[in-house]
Amino acid sequence: MIKSSATAYEGVGPNAFPLWSREGDTPSVPAAITALLVGGPYNGKISNDSPSRQLIYVCQPTSRDEDGCATKILSNLARRAYRRAATDEDVQTLMAFYKRGRAKVSFDEGIRVALERVLVSPDFLYRIETDPENAKAGEAYKISDTELASRISFALWSSIPDDELLNLAVAGKLRTPGVLEAQVRRMLADPKANALVDNFAGQWLLLRNVKTRNPNRDEFPDFDETLRNNMETET
């Protein structure tokens, strides 16, 4: 409850009207933020050692072997973004974009241009599963370990596989007895598994609609926002 010993007004000038004026009075309209301005940082500098940069720059270029370092960086990016082992074709495509940016400005610019190419690649934007060469129409077949890793990760985390899961998948060890169950249990224990309820169960069980539904107050007089939140949390 809002209390005040002064008079508060809504609006400006002669069109303003009082919301409350005496101590203990409650406002006649809800309080709201109509605008928010954020300033700064001014003269800010981009850190050369930020966590995101560390994830990208798995090596530092030298004047003698910039291309070698670029190849290593882009191979790692492709592997993580495409959720599989990077092929020579993947890397060569990205290196072509890197060289365009490098020729114009700098090594960092080359990596930036190549990273943009990664982010618009269908292999990044879509979860692509390739039929085996000997697959027959209408018959079931096992998907690859890397495809299985993506299915698990997007189902539980709504995100790409982490290094541990992807390393096992690329090595073909994800289906080793006990390994798959251990990975699923590890991922469910991670806070990122909240996405399983927020996204998967939210769509499957229509939990997303809980926030917008208003039960009949005559039949459910005890229903409140706490119960609404608990219904979703319990699920």
C-alpha cells in the first residue's frame, strides 16, 4: 500500500489531477513506469579478456601463423555451433570469410566476419538429421550419436550440447552402457534444465497458459498469484 503525507498529481499543468492527498490515502490508479533512460558507460572500452571472447579465442594469433590460429578458432566454432565434428568444407568456407575481413581491417575483423557466417548457417539455425545411405523408406533406423546429443540437449536445456556431451557424441561413446543415463542425470541436475518446464512442458502441457488464465472467483475464492506460481513450479 502506498502512503503519503503530500499531494501527488497525474499529468502536467492544468490537466493534472490528484491521486491522493492525505496521509494514509491509497492511490486511485496503479503506480507505473512510463519511461526509463539508461546512460553510459561513457568512454567505455571493450575488454580483450571477456568470458565470451575467451570462448571464441582458443588461441592467440602470431604474426607468423595467423591463418593457423584462425583455422583452430573457426574449427572450434563450427564444431560447437553445428553440434558435430567440423568438416574440411565447413572450415574452408569460414576461412574464406575470415580472409575477407582480415584483408580489409584486422585479425579480429576476420574472425567477426566468419562468426557472422556461422550464425546464418543452416547447420546452426536448424537441427539437421541426415538419413543413412542404406536407409529404406518406412523403416526405422538409429540416429547418430551427435544427432542424439542435440535431441537430448534441446529437449532438456533448449540449447546446444555442452563440451562434455558433444565430446562423447563425436567420439561415438554416447551409447556406451551407463554413459547416456549418466549424461541425462547430469543435465537434469543443471539449472539449465529449468528450460524443460519453461519451454518443452510449457508447450506440451500448455503451462504457458497458466499465467493468462483467471479462474472463476466464486468457485475458487482462494486462488491467488502465489497459487498460480506454485502450480507451475510444482509441475
